[in-house]
Amino acid sequence: MVAALSAGLAVDTAGATAPEVNPLLPAWTGPYGGVPPFDKVRVEHLQPALEAGMAQQLAEVDRIAANPEPPTFDNTIAALERAGRTLDRVNTVYGIYTATLNDEAVQAIERAMSPQLAAFNDRITQNEQLFARIAQVYATRETSGLTPEQQRLTWLRYTNFVRAGAKLDAAAKARLSAINQQLATLYTRFGQNVLADENDYQLLIENPADLEGLPEPVRAGAAQAAAARGLAGKWVVANTRSSIEPFLTYSARRDLREQAWRMFVNRGDNGGKSDNNAIITEILALRAERAKLLGYPTHAHWRLENTMAKEPARAMELMEAVWTPAVARVREEVADMQAIADKEGAGIKIEPWDYRYYAEKVRKAKYDLDETEITPYLQLENLREGMFHMARELFGFHFKPVDPAKVPVYHPDVRAWEVNDPKGHLVGLWYFDPYARKGKRSGAWMSAYRTQERFDGEVKTIVSNNSNFVKGRPGEPVLISWTDARTLFHEFGHALHGLSSNVNYPSLSGTRVALDYVEFPSQLLEHWLSTPEILDRYALHYQTGKPIPRELVAKIRRADTFNQGFDTVEYLSSALIDMKLHLAGAQAIDPDKFERETLAALGMPSEIVMRHRTPQFNHVFASDGYSAGYYSYLWSDTLTADAWEAFTEAGGPWDKSVAKRLNDNVFSVGNTIDPADGYRAFRGRDAGIGALMRKRGFPAPK
Ligand SMILES: [Zn+2]
């Protein structure tokens, strides 16, 4: 390991093929300014490369800190932007392995490395010489001739150091670093436990009669999942959202729906060695202690300081304003469902495992809309082309498949495209990893393998989209649900946010914006899925090739606010629990009891369960990520709804001048300006709550 480390450090760009060189360490080579060397990487390269990358960055940072010249923006702030390039590249590949190729070997590396990486970060933010230089540049930022972007970068660096404890005394720093390392270990265990329950539990169906109600694509997916597990001829409903939700929507077998539902909502809560409850208690206590150490009343106050909301009270205010009408809507939805169940003589009271199933029946009865009528028109590959169409019309981006011989991928399912502007200049690369597999975390996400920058020469971005669609039979098109199609456009919105970036410094680039702002561009682009321009051209029936009928589209439109009570309450209950857990301060928290009592106090409808129950809430407990930050989706949606009205008030979804304002003030600027200022420049005013309530079909506030 040490040999690999020093061999790697000695080599810069040359000799990448020499056998002793860790392929993760040299600068990326190949077309497009270099691409990740996935073809050369093996799991055993990860740990030595991370260690070498950290050592290299510490040496770089020490040089910046010990510079005898007086501190300037260039020799301190910009120099920090230049530092750590190797570790950035290694971390990118490491992140891909932990999120999408996660096996025993990767998990062992994660367990070893996560506390080391936390300690490494603290060594940098606790470097007093370095912080003194940053503080000096910060003190003179307005008078030293810096551009607004340079001033903002200086502000960001300075506040991030302070927020990470740069001003604490030595004893407090030591305690802080110990807490961060403990937390890193706990986060890793939390995420691995959820993954273990997703991998280890499944609903096995052996009797075809038990498939009652399931449409053909769902059956095919379950057959495929079984075959992949060596159970050919049977059917498997995997314990992941993309398998469970369609099953709950269509299975006519109430007993099996209940089984599937219980399996899914109990991830991380099954007792035994993958149980997350004790870990949550520990995480919350450590976070509360850390916040106090840093001078904040709670973890939530610390987390929200640099967001748009700025303080928990403002986030709570928004959530509470939406909660009451959403719960009222759920009562109506449940009444509609109960009426259908009663009429059918089902003799049941609607339970959480019935919600999706009966909601479908209500949708049919009220809107004459059947999800299974829509799905045959939603072919994954056609929708991808539809997204490319949207990107071309709104942002001028042209997508072209790369030469697979020149751009290696980390799994045969992954494909890559180059993105060019109308003049044919390269914008960046887009990688697409669409299918579920063992070892890939559930859900959908975007990540940046490399961010755009130009302060030391043009660097083009590399972004990726990941999802967990269930592969159909070989050679057959993959059909997805309307919800999944929206998610596809959502994640692509994040990718376009990254691709649109037009800034100088990587720390301010692309999607590196405030947490409660980052979902705004992605949520906004979900809207284009339901435009006639996309549906007429790209929602084509997988057998007849005919476009989705106008009447069906009209029905989809009319049903737009259908089930918003469910969607909103499912989400908001998670967001409220997240915030309340982190406002609770230093008391020892029993997550199960806290969840139960808080939901009861909120008046949570018994027919719905949180979208992410506490023991499986990866957003909040697998990293600091969305901790005290799950409200961000609602906060961003306030902007999203209002921004969509900017289009509808003008020439419609394809209005070029609104699209240009959106690009100039939102998509391209990254974190170079305050997001509130960017939004105001786009819209001419701040966003109120009215558009959000209209979007969800709730009564608008007076
Ligand atoms: Zn998102």
C-alpha cells in the first residue's frame, strides 16, 4: 500500500500505463480534456489513491499556509481552488463505487476511509496559519480590487472555515474533530444498513395467481429481477422504491401489498445488526454537541445559516403553511377511496398499503385516467430523446453519443454523450446509468464527475444521471411510469444546471449552490415532460409507434393536482420530522418514539407513512447532506411553481426570452451570486407562496 502510494505520487501525467502506477492518481487523459479511467480502475486502487490524494493535498495546503509572501486572493483563495485536484478525481471514482458498485470490498474501504476523510478535512480547516491568511484576504475583500465573483468566493471560503470551527480554541477543535470522525463512521454504518435491508429482503412470488392486478411491464420487471437472482421462472419484488411502488399501485392482493409495504417501510428498523435506531440516537447527540461547540443553538441553526431560508423558523413557517391544507386534502382523498372500497364491498378501512391501489381506482373514476394506459407510451429511450429536445430548445445544447472505444464506463449499462453548443463548441459530457442492480443505491440522482471552471484555463464539466429503472426482457423497450418519467426529467434538470455553468472558480460552479436552491432548476424542468411538444414527438406507443392520444394528455393535465394531498403529506411529514429532530437539542432521542409522538401531535393521517421513515432516511443520516435540510424540496418548489408561471404568463414553456433570463440568472451563475438576487433578476420580484398552492391545487392563502 505504501509502495503504491509513493509510486503514484512520483508520477504525474506520464507513465499512466506503467503497472506499478495507481490509475486513479494521474490526471485524466483521453478526449474532452480527459475522462475518468474506468477501464483501468479496480477496487483495490481506491484506498491507496485516497490516501495519496489526501497526502498530496495536505502538502499543497501547507505550502499555501507557509507562503512567505503577504496573503492575496491569488496566492491564498485561488491557490486553494488549485489544490486537491488529485483527491477530487479520486473521490469522484470512489463516490461512483460507493453509490453504484457497492459490494463487501467497497464497504470495507468505506468503513476504513470515512473517519480518515473527516479527519483530513478538519486538518485543513483547523490549520491556523492558513485561516489567518484567508481571514486577511476576507477583511480586505471589498477594497483590494476583487471582482464580485472573487469576493463571493472569499466570503464562502471564510465562512466555511468559521462554520467548520476555525476560530475555536485547541481543546474545542480536538473535540470537534473527534465528533466529525465518529459521525463519519456512523453515517457509513447507517447507509450500509439501509442497503443491507434493501439487498437482503425481497418479496418472492412463486405462484402466477399471486401476480393478480399487475400489468405486463411490472410482471416482466419482477421476472427479470428473479432471473438476475438465479430464480428464473419466479418473480421477485425487490425492496427498493422503484419495485415496491408499482407493486403497491397495482397488486390486487391486499395481503401481499401489506407484506411488501411492511418490508419497505421497515428498512433499517428490523432489529439485529442492520438496525439503525441506536445509530440515529448517537448521530443526533453528536450533532447537537457539535452545534453547541460551534456556537449555534441547534444543528438546524448551524445547517441553515448559509441557505436561502437562513433560519429554521422560516423553513418551519413554510412547511406549516402547507401542512394544514395538505392534510385536509388527504381527508378528501381517503373519503373518495373509502367510497370505492365500500361500493366494491371490500369490507376494509383504507390502510397505508391500500393508498396507492385505491388512488388508482379513484383516478380512473374521477378522471377516466388509467396509469396503465400511459405507461406503454413512456419508453425510456424515447423520453431520453425528449429530454435532449428540451435541452436543445431551452439551452441550445446538442447531444451526440461518444465513441465508446474512447470513453470508458464503469458498468456495461452506462452510456455517455458529448454535449455541444449551437456553434459546435464542447459544453461537457453526460453519462447515463439508468438501471437498478445489486450494490446500487436506490432512488435517482445526479452527480458531477468534474465541474466547469476557467480561472486557470477552460475545464469542461462531466455530469451523470443515475436511476433505478427495472430492466425489461432483453431487446424489449423499458417502459416507465409517469412518476418515474418526471423523476427522469428532474435529474436531467440537475445535469443541465451543471452543464450550463459559466463561472471562473470550481467551488462556485454548477450545482454547488445553497441546498434549498439546488432543487429549483431540477424541479422546474419536470414541467416540460407534460408539454405537447415533448409528448407528441417522444411519448410513442411501444408497439404501434403512435403518439400518445391528445385526449389522454388532456386527462393527464386535468388530473395534474390529483393525489397532491398524499404526495405533500408523505414528503412533508419526513421534512418536519427531520427539522424537529434537529431542533430538539441535546436530549437523548429514541427515534421510534420521537417519530410516533411527533406525527401524532402533527395530526398525521393514519393512512400515510412518511416517505422516508427515520431508520432509512439516508438524506439525513447517511451524511450531513440533507440533515435539517429535507425542507429544501418544498422551499425550492416555491420558486419552481412561481418560475413556471413566468413561462405560462409569457409565450409558454418554450418562450426564448424567459429561457434566456433563466439561463443568465439561474442556470449559468452557479453560486457566484446570492440565489435570492439571482431569482429576483430572473423574475423581477421575489416568489410568494401563491404559485406553490396553485400548483398543488390547495386553496391559496389570503
Ligand atoms: Zn433533485
